[in-house]
Amino acid sequence: MAGAASYLAVLYHPRMKSIDLNSDLGEGCDSDEAMLAIVTSANVACGAHAGDDETMRRTLALAKRHGVVVGAHPSYPDRAGFGRRRIACQPGDIRRFVREQVEALMAHAAALGTSVRYVKPHGALGNDGAADRAVADAVLDGMADIGADLAVLAISGTQLERAARERGVRAYPEVYADRAYTGDGLLVPRAQPGAVIEDIGAAVSRLGDYVATGDMATHGGGSIRLAGVSICVHGDNPHAVEMAVQVKAMLERRGVAIRAFL
């Protein structure tokens, strides 16, 4: 297992030596197996926004076959909106459904002789946890209830990352290949034009600049300094596989090793 200190010591160093590639999988897309041949970590849907028991088992088995580290990808209970709609929930409700979703994936993993190593909130839950400390704490409370040594993969520099560190939970920050950023480091809401980057060349170029400088270009101009030990390429992006291939190739050309953060 890679130690947290070895990653965290170089988070803001512009000469990046290694990084993880992750993708949100088990969401019903046909590209899952192809993505699992490229990425080093997989965030597996737990049935609330997408997936079901069969999909979870299949995705876990494929991840095990490819040697990909697995994380749970819990969300608001919102299949109709793919977990991308903000749902009014009390912290206790968030705590409960995070616990239940992660436990469900862990049970399937145990039956297959593999394990779940971390948690990455999906969609609106992830965005809310990034901006709202109460939501971040509720997510972490749900994880704590499980009693396992789970890390958290969080949007870089956000409330969830800060809350985890304050509580002694291993926190690893990620950046996005295919999502635009606001000037304060949050993701541009998907309803806004340009929020999702589908142009592969543009995505790879922006990431190349980030790898070289540590600064991520923001929507509408400017940049923000971000730490990142992982790069996410969304599995439901229509160009996901080709984007992941080109991102990986760009990193390798720059001498950046691709390896899991855990």
C-alpha cells in the first residue's frame, strides 16, 4: 500500500512523479471493462443512483481481474436523476444511506474475495459534501459507523477533504479530466454550458498544464492551485475510453507513473 505521507508530501510540487486514474463505474455503461483495463481505481455505484446487486458483483469481479483498487460510490437515493439532483436530507438520513450503500458493496466484495478500500460520494452528494461541512460530516459519520479502515476520495481542497483530515480519516484529493472548475475550486454545475468537457484534446491539454504547474484552468478564464493524487475520467462520458487512453498517454510522455493512490 502506498503511504499517505509519500503522496501528501508532493501534492503541491509541480513536478508530479505519479498519479492515480479513477473512474465512476458500475453505472450501466458498456465501457466498464475497457475502462478497467486503463484506470487504477474504480468508484463502484452502490445501487442508489445506478447499478444493482448483479452490476455490483460484475464490476467488482472485473476490477479484481484487472488488479484495480475499488472504492464505494454512494449517492443520494435518486435513480431517476442519476444522483445528480440535490435532495433535501437531514444529516442523519445521509449518514444512514451512506452506511447502507457502502455496506452493500462491501458484502459483495467480501463474497468475491476482494475488498472496498475507500469512499467517493457521487454527483450531487459529492458536490454538497464539497461545499457544506454538515453534509461532509454526515458522509464521514456513515463511514465511521461501518467500523472499517476506509479512506475518502474527495474533490481537491473542499469541505469533505478538510473534514476528513480533521477527523483523522485518510483523505486523498482528486481532480477532474472532464469537468470545468469555478474560481473557488468547485465543479461548474452541469446545467451550465461548458460544465462537461467532451473535447478530448482540450481535456488532455488542460491536464498537461496542470501536471506541469499545479494550476488548473477555470471556467471563463483564470486558474486555481489544486492538489491531486488522482485524476477522474467519468465512465458515462461518451468519449470516456478514448479520453482515458489519451490522458494516460500524456502522463506517460511526461514521465508520470500511473499507480493507485492506495
